[in-house]
Amino acid sequence: MPGKRANGEGSIFPYRNGFAAYVWVTKPDSKRARKYVYGKTREEVHDKWVRLHQQAKAGPVATNVPTVANYMTYWLSEIVEPNLAPLTYATYETLTRLYIVPGLGAKRLDGRLPVREVQTWLNKVAKTCQCCAQGKDERRPPKNRKCCAVGRCCQDLPSARTVKGIRAVLRSALSQAVVEELVAKNVAALVKLPPIRARKGKSWSSEEARAFLESSRDSDDYLYAAYVLVLVLGLRKGEVLGLTWDHIEWNGWNKRCTPHGEEFCEHCRDNHDISLAIDRQLQRVRGRLLHRATKTEESDAPLPLPAICVTALRRRYRQQEAAREKAGKAWHHTDMVFTTRYGLPVEPRNFNGSYDARIANAGVPKITVHDARRTCGSLLVDLDVHPRIAMAILRHADFSITMEIYSQVSSKATREALRKLGQSLDQ
């Protein structure tokens, strides 16, 4: 009889146009329940039934497995958004919405999402014009359409770094699914991608850095002090724009020096323990300007201020006082070091524009703000600064980024390195 069970098959039975089987499993909540498998032939169902038995013996098995789309929604809202930085959440959500859900959203997390299928899908993403796939050109006004919507593919392929980011997001989500015992293994971790050749960073020489700063200083640029902090202390753009006057510590005190007239008081001007505490950053994330904590605790270490930085900040204070008097009641009291003429925080994009314009005026090679930060490291090396001191100045979380492990540096040595760097730029 076609419906008769073979020896040892147990719970395999005819079902609709094929066969089905079930196994009693223990769910993640410790309750017992039946889990079913289906197939067109008895042999197919028998293989699934055997694998299910093995999973049941190995540990808890989920009876209701969500789709990739449903799980990604849960993961983003309950795991990523409450625990990671807003910019990280925004990046993960974008990659999920544009790539993962359209490609794999309908798939279940369990055995119906094999490594081979994920590998094939990622390979296809890397070769697919995203203008066509996401309908970018179709959403433009008819007169502005120029590629996919009019039959001329623009070959807007995702970069290798974007594909790597897609795999990283899926892998992170599936890692959480493994922890929650929804899947037995992380298939995204087994997917292979071609290596990415790192972009060779650019930097300025000491002479070019000095020319850039002199151009900004001679023009009384309101961002001159910001450029000094980027080049001399290696601050990131968000850290510079997120500075407040309370971040400056005088002689180890947690309070701001009150300027007298046009200069700081004689005690603070002559004191050698003036430092800058860096624990906040300014970021624009999906229309919101966020003043939030820095990425790592290593970024929070106070840095001693060399003379060139103190001079630049004193100049900045005078500029801000003049702007406050001119704005009158329109002034916004934010206590930020770098503000617009009305006291509002400086937009990161506006900072980029001013920085590029200053490069053109100075006649130096164009490099990014991050490369300017890299210039600080290059200058420290040129000055024969010990690599461990360079790590303290650049605030790298992992010393392998800087070089190799060295003995811990004293704050006195750090101040000396910054003093040497400041002197090389303040001539």
C-alpha cells in the first residue's frame, strides 16, 4: 500500500499530494510540541525527518520559525536600536531595507536559507545595477530620467565595501538568531567574498600642514582652531564639532577658566597642565543633529593642550564673543566651542565645505578630514615620537592600529610629544 509506513519511519504519513512527518521537540521555552516536515516523496520527508530528530537530540528547536524579513525587523528594533549608536542603527536599517529584505525577506531562517543560496544572492547583488533594482530612476521626474527608466542602464553597481557591509549585517542578525536558538548555524558567516584592497591614505607634509593653518589663521577663519585640533591632536570631525567650553580643564580642575578681557587669565596662560577632555561628538543622523557620547572609552582620555592649541582656542573665544554681541537676542547659548554666527552648532556638511574651500585657498593637495587626522600620525612619526605616545594622542582603541605593543607612556611624555608637534606647526 502506498500509504503504509516503512520500518523505522515512525511518524511519516501521506499528506495532500505528498508526505509529512513530525517529531516531538523541546522548544526554547522548555515546552514540548510537535514539529512537522513536508515533501513530495517519502524519501525526501524521511531525510528531513532524520535531520529533525538529530536537531531535537542536540537541543531546543523552534517550531515557529520567522522569515528573514520578520526577524530583521525584530532584530533592528529590539537588539540594534536600544544598544548601538544611532548612526550604526541607521546604517544597518538602510542595508536591510534596500538589500536584505528584497532579496531574502521571504525566506525562513531555518534550513530553507542554505549557505549556497546566500552565496548566490550576494554574488548577484554585486553584479546588479541598484538604480534598476531599487527603481531610483523611475522615481525621478520624467524630464530628469536618464538611465534605467529610459532603457539606458547606468551600471550603478554597489561597491565591494557595501557588499561586505550587507554580509556583515546579515551575519550579525543571524548570530543573534543562533543565540536565541532559532537556527543551528550562522550561514552568513560561511559566505565567501573577495578581499577588499584598502585605500591608501593620504597625508600632508609638515610644510603643507603649516601652510593650511597659516591660510586659515591669516583669514581669521572661525574654524581655524578646529583645524588646529584636527592636525595637532588628531581629533575626528564629530569630536571637534561636539566640543564645549566645559571640555577644557585647567590645572586638573573640572571647570572652565574665565577669560579676562581678550585673553585667558595669567594663571591659566602660564600653566602647563591645560588639557582637553573629549567625551562627546556631534553627528547628523537622518535629519537629527545628535550631541552624543564618543564611540569608545579610549576616545575619552583627556589630552594636554600644546601652546598652539591654547592660542587657537583663545582666538576662537574672542571670535565667539564678537559674534554673540553682534547677534544680540538672536544668539543661542549652547556653550559649544564652534558655532554659527547665531550660536548654533556647526553642521558637519558645512564643515566639509569650509574645509575644502580652505584647502583651495591654501594651495595644498586635497585630502579628506580623516586624512588630515592621519597627518597627525605622520607628523608624530616624523618627529620621532614613540609609537605608544602616538597611540595615546590618536586614542586608538587597539594598539595594533598604531603599531605594536609598547610600554605605557606617561602623561609627561605625551605632553612633550604634543609640544614638539605644536612647535613644528606654529613657526
